[in-house]
Amino acid sequence: TGAITPVARLEPVFVGGVTVSNATLHNFDEVARLDVRPGDRVMVRRAGDVIPQIVRVMTDQRPTNSQAVTLPTACPICDSPVERADGEAVIRCSGGLICQAQRLEHLKHFVSRKAMDIDGLGDKIVDALVESGRVKDIADLYRLSLSDIATLPRMADKSAQNLLDALEASKNADLARFLFGLGIRHVGEATAKALVRHFGRLESIMNAPLDSLLAA
């Protein structure tokens, strides 16, 4: 979705039975609320005994030369301007699929279990396909040859053929899975199913006017 999420990098600390070195800061409103800055000493807990979370900043121990975190104006990956919609806490990269990070995560979402569920196409294989330049968008997945896949690290002819077979089988996937897999903002699993129930065919969804989409 292009969401740019701030993350705290911590000196490794033992919390609740595990060593923690990262903690999510959710969004830049949370950064401002905590007034957390580079070099701060912080109190950390595991929210729900799972997710590392900064609870409080020890401002009395703050370095004298500390500087507040400023809201970024450009994407750290593709340098496109960032945008913040009215009423939203999240800032987003405006680059769309020209942004390598968005393109990569878009592909991983498309092949994931709840979307197209393409067996054998895990994150590491997607990473390797993108890094090699063989895949730039969803359509490229369906142009892959046996040699394209077999020459990837830790891939053999048999596993490459299995992946090709899985890609071929995915062409017959349920329409709601395909629609969800496209990663359209605000079109989650439930919305995708509702659209398919209402319109029946992809062409009808593509050509539907706004009032028809709202009615669905």
C-alpha cells in the first residue's frame, strides 16, 4: 500500500524471554506522541507478550544534542513524494509500482495463501526473481520459463517444473482470490467476495460505474 512505517532500532535487550532489537512505532503520530528521538533511552515491553513496543521515553536521560524526528517528504526507497490523506495517520509513497518496495510486496501479496495461493512461490523466490530482473509485475510471473526458474539459487529442474505447474493452475483460481490478490486499496477478502457476488464477471467489475460499485 506504500505505507511508510517508522521502526525503532534498539540496542539488543532481553524482554519477556526473547532478545528484542526492533520495535514498531506504528505511524508518525505515535512518534510525536512519544517524542522518541535517536539516542533516547526507552522503556520496552512486548504488547500481548508478542509485539515489542516502546512504552515511555526517559527524557531525563536524553542526550543534550538530541533532535526531534521530522516527517519524511520522500520515500526512502524510490524518492517519490510522500502523501498523507485527510483523516489518516499513515503517510504513503506516491510512487505506486515504480517503487521497488511496493512492487516487491505487491507480488508477494498476489501469490500469498489468501490470494492466488501459488505453491512454491515463497518470499525468497519472489525476491530472487525480482532481483534477477526476470519479474517486474504480475504478468511477468506467467511469462517465466523452466530455465528462468531453474537457474535461481537452490532451485532444481523438478522444483522449477512444479512451480510452473502451480502458476498454470493458478489461472483457474477463484475470481474473488484474483481480485483480492491485485492489492487494490480498500478491497480486502470480504469486499472482493461481495463484488464477485454482485457482478459475477471481471469485465462487469471493470466496467461498473461508481454508483453500481457503491451498491455492491
